[in-house]
Amino acid sequence: MQRKLMHVGPSFTSYRVQMAGVSENTGFASPDFLEAMKNSLEGLLYVAGADDTYLPFILPGSGTVAMETVTSIIPKGSRTLLLTNGVFGDRWIPILSSHGLDLDVLSAEPGRSVSLDDVRKKLDTGRYQNLIMTHVETSTGVRIDIEKVSKIAREHVDRIIVDGVASLGAEKEDIARLGITAIISASQKALGAPPGAALIVVSRSALDHINDFSYFFNLKNWITPMERYLEAKNGYLSTEPVGVVLSLSRVFSDIRAAGLDERIEEHRRLSLALNEGIEAAGLKVLAERDLWSNTVTAVLSDHADEIVRGAMDLGIEFATGVHPKIAGRYFRIGHMGYVNDFDALAALSVIERAAAKCGEKVRIGDGVKKAQEILYDLTKKNGGGQM
Amino acid sequence: MQRKLMHVGPSFTSYRVQMAGVSENTGFASPDFLEAMKNSLEGLLYVAGADDTYLPFILPGSGTVAMETVTSIIPKGSRTLLLTNGVFGDRWIPILSSHGLDLDVLSAEPGRSVSLDDVRKKLDTGRYQNLIMTHVETSTGVRIDIEKVSKIAREHVDRIIVDGVASLGAEKEDIARLGITAIISASQKALGAPPGAALIVVSRSALDHINDFSYFFNLKNWITPMERYLEAKNGYLSTEPVGVVLSLSRVFSDIRAAGLDERIEEHRRLSLALNEGIEAAGLKVLAERDLWSNTVTAVLSDHADEIVRGAMDLGIEFATGVHPKIAGRYFRIGHMGYVNDFDALAALSVIERAAAKCGEKVRIGDGVKKAQEILYDLTKKNGGGQM
Amino acid sequence: MQRKLMHVGPSFTSYRVQMAGVSENTGFASPDFLEAMKNSLEGLLYVAGADDTYLPFILPGSGTVAMETVTSIIPKGSRTLLLTNGVFGDRWIPILSSHGLDLDVLSAEPGRSVSLDDVRKKLDTGRYQNLIMTHVETSTGVRIDIEKVSKIAREHVDRIIVDGVASLGAEKEDIARLGITAIISASQKALGAPPGAALIVVSRSALDHINDFSYFFNLKNWITPMERYLEAKNGYLSTEPVGVVLSLSRVFSDIRAAGLDERIEEHRRLSLALNEGIEAAGLKVLAERDLWSNTVTAVLSDHADEIVRGAMDLGIEFATGVHPKIAGRYFRIGHMGYVNDFDALAALSVIERAAAKCGEKVRIGDGVKKAQEILYDLTKKNGGGQM
Amino acid sequence: MQRKLMHVGPSFTSYRVQMAGVSENTGFASPDFLEAMKNSLEGLLYVAGADDTYLPFILPGSGTVAMETVTSIIPKGSRTLLLTNGVFGDRWIPILSSHGLDLDVLSAEPGRSVSLDDVRKKLDTGRYQNLIMTHVETSTGVRIDIEKVSKIAREHVDRIIVDGVASLGAEKEDIARLGITAIISASQKALGAPPGAALIVVSRSALDHINDFSYFFNLKNWITPMERYLEAKNGYLSTEPVGVVLSLSRVFSDIRAAGLDERIEEHRRLSLALNEGIEAAGLKVLAERDLWSNTVTAVLSDHADEIVRGAMDLGIEFATGVHPKIAGRYFRIGHMGYVNDFDALAALSVIERAAAKCGEKVRIGDGVKKAQEILYDLTKKNGGGQM
């Protein structure tokens, strides 16, 4: 039996992408690496919707590394409003605190998002120079409306920072148009490359004053390296994860070939079919309907952990729930990277069966049927995308 | 978008299996190759249900190479009864003819199998020393009942040869128990390794008199090499496809780990769900219901080729029909190798959508729902297999 | 310790070449396979030095499969003169004989080549319609002068067949200019792809009358498939080794990028350094000096098998000797595929050390020094090749 | 032509090691990852020579990440003596400074090491609670004698930190016996895995008081995750570089199979042959003879950069020099990871040729000859190592 990974960590990958990372005598100064680094930096700007007033950064690390590094653009003495819809939004708190940066927190109940009214009220106080929000909250599958928040925020703050770890590559970021200062992400989630690279895009104007609290987490040290890499020159500061970058470069080439909008639409279609299928089967999606994301779906069930184990036996690895308020009472499905819309049916097949076995009241077949109807409606015109 | 291969040629493979074939400085005399060759030869006996009165052979080549090589056990002057349910059964005719071997042919209409009565009548004439049949006919998806045919045949002929190209590894062969003299197959179909190796298992007693019509296609030349390989010694005669054998060895290890019966049951479950789903959706399976195979499903449609193209756009590669009597009026789905039962739903999703787009009267969602109900019924006790 | 393969079977490969063969859902009708098949067929013509009066063939199999298949162009009743310098030349005897084809044999002592005078005398009898010769004899490392033999032969015979198994890709073949009718080879030797594909190039005029002695070994059956593959269309007759062809396609692209002449020169340089180094170290090369090949070097030693074992411990796998007249008294070094000229030094380092340990009188360091001097002389102008 | 990487960054790798990292649906909670993580953590203790009073850490990142993270064990207010023999030793200065940690620096001229006398004198002042040293300085190839320094230091300081980025896996560390508090390294250098993982081993007693200056660079946050991983349980804090860890696990298994001492001896042999060969050829090694390391060799030449370019054309990628005092006047050879002792000859062949072409006075062949004599002397008893 072939196993499928629908976890929220490293995502569906592709043979070609992983193969691209198996290099033959490629070092950090080798021509093929330098070409891949340049292509990846340019690709990163493309998926972020950034223009040439932004500078892209690729560092050895993870999403958390990207978070802590971008924090160096926040001046000491300024104050940040953090919007958090769950565990990974909350992670900004210890990061900022460890560097003595002041922040206030607006948070939402699991499955909900902070309200625009509350955001406006907070910002109207005039106390904040920075706003941080998580586009898709991995712990709950909730997507915040970055367009609406940015519209409000850019009239009040100097810096808007978006955590795009679970969104970049599968949701519209459009940071230049929205006036977002910086976005961070990682190689292994919505992009579908292997884990190992931290990704950051920052407005060049925000790089003038960098907070000097670390050597590695200091964007100032990385400006010249990245500018050199953008010219396909060796920009060594600390050894980049060569294989991961070679893979990432392939991902960005694939996205350009398919078109970013088409790729986002494919993820939206899968997600809609999956979410609707779950509810048709008789289970409940954690996120409110208008907050469903393209990449992560959280499902409520009193047998959540048992369903995750049963699904593993049936061939799919899901993720258990991690939000402390409801841990053990929900599980999560990642649908990121090199997916196809019919993967929604595989997920539903396994969920319906594993849930029924635990005694959940599910209507076997109704979930997959509903999902199929949605896929039919959304693809009947064009026969599907291409890549 | 990730593409899925459900063709009837090279089948679903697995990363691990292909990776196992990427070797580091491995030649045909290297220890790791010799170990893989031994493991593969032993594995071949295992999946064929052969005991130590049989000798296994792995040759560079394809299914056709295996067919022509096994023909060397047929004595000149003897007469063969060939049972053929389609194109690949028919291929034995030019092979035997090119070597001056006499044969008579019993053939069936597309979707049907030759009748046991006809077989019995032919054999009762006492004119035949050999019988050849194809376990699963790749051009129609029809499975012949090798147990019943063998029971009749072994009272009349000296040699029963089974073409297991589309069955070995996903159907019960059990050749020792059934008194089958030889079975042939290839690496890339039901076994799920890459193409490049021809597989043959022959009763040692049938190796005493080998037809001398070729150098390469002469099993006599291969006996000593294979006996040496079985002892993990270099048995070089002609360069074996080293990488393919390394992959094949991994496949046999996987099958042993899962258990052959469990693996066959997984394929049966997928196949049943798929076939029932197709009919529930309003399409017609070519094979009669009691002839459905575990590995190939043929579907009738006046828009067959259009459906295959539409499915490619939606992410799955099926095979067009090749039976000359109905070419263009059906297509084929391969479900061999490293599949999972929920792949049936992916196939149905794509078929329903692609067929509807062509104007076929399909009931969107009914196919996938029916398939899901069957998967539920067949897995509700144990929660699925393991591997 | 990293082991290096310098055997005469599957040769030095490259990561990229093996990786190219790890496919993602690629079947024998998939677009990427069809493109690779076309590129490989065209590449095959290029390295053979063939023009459009020739047709290329790629079959599942091995060098022996290519030998037996090309035999189908020899008419029954015609007579063949076989020139053989060793074991693999001799293999043509049972192949032709099994198909009732008459032949006479001119053979040479190990390390020598049949003399042009003897060839001329034989051909002057007017008894022969076909001539077969092996460009590089793998069992002895001897290279025959195909240019001189062809010049004599094309005035006497209708068909000249060259066995290029150990030469194609590393020696000049130039078959159109030399008037050679057909050349055969295999994927895994001088070309450096994995084993699994038999390669044949035949003059189209020789395809008019094909000997009908087999189904698979009948070039007539393969003409239409190959003509379709040359147009990147599915030409299925028997399943091609998909992964091997994907790798082979990469090899041909690499050769075109480097230039065939440059690639041949690199092999010549390595070979010269190695052969001279062996003699400088105090050992004796089996082949006469003017018969040294670019791809295989055979070394005489009374401790040959012991040296091969010792070399394995030191990190290189060589091949033992197989010529029956001197088996056990020599060993062989393959230098084919993705080699670099400095690999000659690695081989010499290991040979000197392993030979000394067995009690051979070798001058430690003199072999490697001599080889280095030759490499210096041959590269001092241009600083080496590129690829 | 096959290119060889002898850079000081990502090192010689092996097919098997890279292949091990190409995973099939492996996430950070998947059983195969958890097993690889456990094996890697245990392997890390083994190569460091640590016992169960130490805790191992594997983080997403690089050598620099490991440096900055280990800094968290240094208490604010304590004072550090830094011994630096070059650029990478110097890197500790901005790292410690950015966190407000006081330090004094003892540095050496390029090619030399700080003297034991100077170390003793400094420590005798009683001003230092911490000592940091770099085992092998990548910018010069100099190895410090960690045994002698540790013997002196452990009577004066509370914490000895060793930078083992260019040594761990190819030099003896033996930290428990030497009383070293912590050692850091990275996956891609002497160990020979792909880059992407930061490696740290710390005495458990030093983990009681962790400096709270960061979220990610705070070892306290990583203690529980690593203790869980050591039990093969999910210890998620930030996504680990899954593929890199799978590869690293293979490396540690390989080292255990060969034996750490044997692996170190192989590197020593190669290094000695290379260094002696360079001097025999007429070039000058930067490091003083008794400071030669097993992993990095720096060579003085006024044509250094030209030699590096010429070597690239001849098939080997070396590294240019980076020490600011002599940049452009030397180049570096990395001999780390999956090397074989005869790689010394390949390097020398290319260096002699490239240097001669630039007009350097080199004695062609004398370098390789000398190296070969050394390899002979060091392997004549046992015929080489095994792995």
C-alpha cells in the first residue's frame, strides 16, 4: 500500500522536485547552485507579489527562523499589534519578547478570526507602529483577510508583517499592492519543496534601520549576500541548504510555468471540495465558512486522535490538533504543495471510513459525492488546469 | 498539478522502489547487485507460488522477451492449444509460428473469456501437448480462471504455460498447486518495478529438453547463470539491467513484508470499487462481471479517446483501447503496483468529469459514492492493510 | 570510504544521468518518454556517425540482444566472415549458428588483432557476403582498425556489421563515411547510461530483406515503431525500459553539448595515461601498443585475481580476466562513461599498491608519475575539456 | 567529463546518502523521520565522543546557527577567551558581541596556531569563565591541539566550547575524556551529509542556566524536543530539515559500520599524501607541518585564483582563499565526507597541471609520486580500510 502525506508540515512533494535537489558535486559556490539561488530569489518575489522595491532573502532554517529574523526590522522602542488566530500566531509573542520588543495581542477563539472592528479600534489609539498577522493559521486552518486588514492598517502603522508560512504559493499575497512591508514563509509548506529554507521578502525601505540583536538574525548582514545571489554571484555568509534551494528553484519554475493564479485556483478547488465534503459527510469543519483556507482544513471530532490513527492504517497521514483549547477534539488536513484536486476524495474516503469505525455518525459516501459535485462544477468549463 | 499514471504499462511506482535502483558504482559483479539478484529470484518463486521443483529466470528484456524465451521449452513437433482473450493472447501466434511450432487457437470476443467447455472439447481430441493462456488480458481486463483451466488441462497436456504479465503480484498464481509448468511476467506491471526485466519461472523437469532455436532465447544457456545467481555468485551471460533488478528486489521485499495475500486483497478491493463505481456512474465495464481482474479495467464509451485526453488534463493518464474489434470505443485503467484503494476514487472522479464533458450520460458523484461504500464494506473490520 | 567502479560492465555513471531516469508517473506513452526516445534515437545516429540513410533502433535488452537482432539482416544462404579478437567476438558464432547462418572465423591470439593481410586473403576468395568485427574486444582491450578493415571489406561484401558495445561513444565510428552497414551497442558501456537497452543502427537499404527467424529479433517488426518514435509518437511494440531511455537521453544530450570529438579525446587521454602508467610501474599491458583502446585496458599479472581483490579493498572494482587462454593471468580496467582523465591516477594508485602487496615487482609511484606526465603533455595547451 | 567537488563547503557526498534523503511522503511526525532523528542524535554523541552526561541537538540551520545557539550557554556577565586561527574563529566575535557577552581574543597569523604559552598566560589571570576554540580553521586548514588546550583550560574555566564544523567525523573529538563542555558542527562538512542541519552537543550540567536572548537560539526551548526525539517521539518545535536528517542518519550508520577510528585514519592518510605531495611538487602548504588537518589543506601561490579556475576546467572545484591577510595568494582543498585516499592523487594531478599552466615552478609528477609513496607506506600492511 502506498502512503500519502496530508500533514500540515512538509507537504506533498513531487519526484522531480526532490530529484532536482540531488546534486552532483554541487557546492555553495558552484554555478548550478548560484543559478538556482537567483531563480529562487526571483521566484520568491513573484509569488509574494513583490516588485523591485522589495528584497528577497533565503536563509538556512525554518519558518521560525524567518519569523525571528524579520523581527530585526522592528525598531526597539516601537510597539506592535499582533493579530493571532491560534498557536502559530501566538509564537510571535515569545520571539518579540525575547528581544525586548513591546506588543499587544488581539486573539480569536479557535476557528474564528480577530474582527476588523477590534483591529480598527486598537489602531485608532495611535499606539502602534507595527502590525503582525498570520495569513493562514496552521493550528486551525483559519485564513485572515489580509486585504481588508492591510487597508485599515496601512493608514496607522509603519510596518505590516505577514506570516505566510502556510499560504505563500497557494493564496494570493500581493504584498506590493496591499502595502505590506514584509512577508515570511518556509520552503516546505504551500510551496511544496523540502524543509530547510527560511524565506523572507522585505521592502527595501524597511532595511534602513535594522535592530542589532543578533548576528544571524540580523537582516543587515544578509543584504549584500542576497544582492550578490540576485546577480548569480557567490554571496556566502553561512552555508545555504544547497539541495533544498535546488529543489525550491524547481518549484518556482513550475509555478511560473503553470501561472500563480492557476496554482492558487487549483488549491482553492481542492479545499472547497474537501471542506464541503466533510460537512456533507456529517462532520464539522473548525473554521467558519468564510474563513476556510486553501491549504489547511481542521475537522472537529471527539474521536480526532483515533481518526488520525485509523487514517494512517488506511494510507493517509493527517495531523493531530495542537490548539490547547481544543486539543484532542479536532484533527488537521494539509493540502499544500504538489496536490491534485482529486486528492480531496482520497482524504474524504479515509476520513469517512476511519470516523465511522470510531463510532462517529458519518454518512458513508455522501462526503465524497458532494466533493465530486463541486469539482465537477468548478472544472466543467475548462477540463482542469495544466502543469 | 501532480499527474498520476494509471496506464496499463509501467505502473504506479514508489519513490523507494525507484531510489533503490539508483546505485552507487554497482556493476553486474558487485556484491549489492548479486544480493539483489538472489533476493529477486527467490521473490519471483514466492509470488508465483512455486516450490523448489521450479527454477526462476530474470533476463534483460520485456514481457515479449519472456514470452519468446519460454517458448524454448516447447518441443518442435509438439502441438499447442492457445487460449486467447485479446491482443496479448494473440501475440503468442507469431512467436510460435516464427519458430515453426504448431498451434491451434481458441479465442473469445472482447470482454469475454474462452469457455471451459470449448477448452475441454479441444483437449479431449488428444492432439495437444501444450496449453498456453493469459491470466489477465491487458487489452480487455478479462481474467481467465487459471485454476479451472489447469484442472482440465493437466490431464491432457505435458506443459501448461501462463502469461502472468498483467497478473503476477496482484492475482493468485499458485503454480505448484495448480500443476502449471511455467509462468512469465515482466518487472513493470503488477509488480510495480520499472520496466526492463523479463521474468520466467519454469518447472525444472521442463528444462531437460530445450528447443535450440536461438542463443539468447534459449533457456538452456540461462540455467547455470541463474543457479549461480541463486547462490549470490556472478552468473554473467548477458548484462542484466542492474538498476531494474535493484528496484525489483525492493518490490519483492515489500511484498514479503506485507504478505502476498494481503497485497492481492488490496488490489481486489480497489478493483471492485472501481468497477462497481463505473457502472454506478452509468458507464459500462467491458469485461463480464465474473471476469473482472484485479489489475486492468476496460470501460466502454463512444467518447473513449476523448475521455482519455480529458483525463490527462484533469491529472490522470489512462490507456486507450487497442483491441482491433472495438478500438476507439473503450479505454483502459491500470491499477497495478504501488496503489492504494482510494486511488479508485481519483480515477472515478476524473472519469465522471471527463465523460460528462464529452456528453456521456453520467451521474456525477454516483460512481465515487458507490466505490466508497464498497471500500467501507471491505475495510470496516480491520481498518485497512499495512505496508 | 567511497568505492569506484572501473569494471568493464556498467560503467562510471553520473548522478544526473541516473536521476534523469527516476521518473514521475512516466509510462511508455507519456510525453516525456516520447521526447526522450526521439532524442535518444537521434543521438544514437550522431554518435555512430550515421546519416539519414540509416535507421536507429532502441530495444529492451542488452548487447547480446542487439547482436542477435542485427543478425536478422543476414540473409539465409549468405556467408559471413567473422573477425574475432576474443570472447565477445566469439559470441557471434553460436548466435549465427543457432539461426543456420554459415560463417568462417578469423581469430587472433589474446592481445593481438586479426591481420589485415589475412582478412584480405579471405575476402579475395569471393565467398563472403557479410563481415562482422568487434571494434573494441572487451575481453582483451584490443581495438581493431575499423577504417582499414572497412576499406578492404566494402569492395568484397554486401554487409559490414560492427560490434560497438565497448566503443560507441568513446571511439570514432563514422559508419556512413566508412560504408559500414550496421553497428550495435548497449546503453551501459562507453555511453555510461544504466544497462537495459540494446542499440542498433542499420542502413535502411539493408532492411529490405529481413530474416524471419524470430518475432522479437526481427528488425522488420521494429521499423514502424522506431519511425513513429522518431516523430515523438507512441511506437509501442514491446515495453521499452522507460527509465533507462530517460537516462540515455540525458547522456546523448551531454555528448552533444561537449562534442563527440572532445568526448573521444578525453577517453583517449585517460587511456594513454593509464596504459603508459601501467608499463612504467613495471606491469605489462595485454594489448599490443598500437591496439590500445580508449575504453578497456587489460593487464597481465600472475597475481591478477589477487590484485582485483586487493583493489576492491582499496576502493576500486576492476574486472577479472575472462579469455580462456589466459584466465587468471590478467585483469581488466574499464574506463568508460562519465570518467575524468585523473581517474587514471586513482586506478594506478590502487594497482601499484595491490600488486606490490601480492609480491609483484612494481615501482611504487613510477606509474602514477608517468601517467601524470602524459596528462600534462596532452592538456597543457587548453587546460582540459568542458562538460 | 565528470566534475569532482573538493571545496571546503558541502563535501564529497555519496549517492546512497543523498538518496536516503529523498523521502516518500515523510513528514516531521512520520515514523521513518522519527527513527532517523533518534539515530542521528545518538550518532552525534558517538562521533563527538560524548557520554550520557551530554545532550545532543539537531536544528534546522547551518554552522553559524549552531555557533549562535550554543552561545546561549554562556552566562551574561561572564568573560570568554577566544582562540582564533582565522576567519571562522573570528566569527565568534560579532556573535558574542551582539548578545552583550564580553570576550578577549588570542589570534594567530595565517598558517599558525595560537601558542599554548599565550593561552596559559591569559588563563592564569583568572579572568575567564569560558574558552572557545576552533578545532580545524576552515580558512587556513590549521588544526589546534584541542587535547593540550583542554588540559590547560579545564583547570581555569567553567566552559570549553569547541567549533567542530570542519572536524567532527574526521578528527578525534573525544569531548567527554577531554572535559569539553560543548561542541558544535554542521551536517555538510566532515560528516558528508547535505547542508541544512546545525549540530550541537552540550554537557547537561551546562544546560541549567541558559541565556534568554532569543527564542530560536535558546537551548532551553530545545531540551524537551530533543529528549523526545531521543525516544523516537515527535518533538516538534520548528520544522526540522527532514531530508537532511534522513541523509545524516545514513552517514552516522556508515560511520558506525566502518568504525570512527578507521574513518579518521582514512582522512589522515589522504591528507598526509596530499600535503606531502604539494610540497614535493614544489608548492607550499600554508599550515605549519605539525598543524596539518585531516580535512582542509591550504596552498600558497601567487596564482591561486588562476589555479582554482584552471582546476575547474580540469574537473575539480577547489575553494579560493578567504583570509583577508593573504586573500588571492592561496587556495583551499576540502577533503571531507565520502572521500577515498586516492582522491589525493586526483587533486594533485589537477593542481600540478593548473599551476604549471600559470607559470608556477612545479615538478610535474613529483607530487603525485610522493603522495603515492605515502599511501603505499600507510596501507601496505592491511590493504586499506573497509566500508
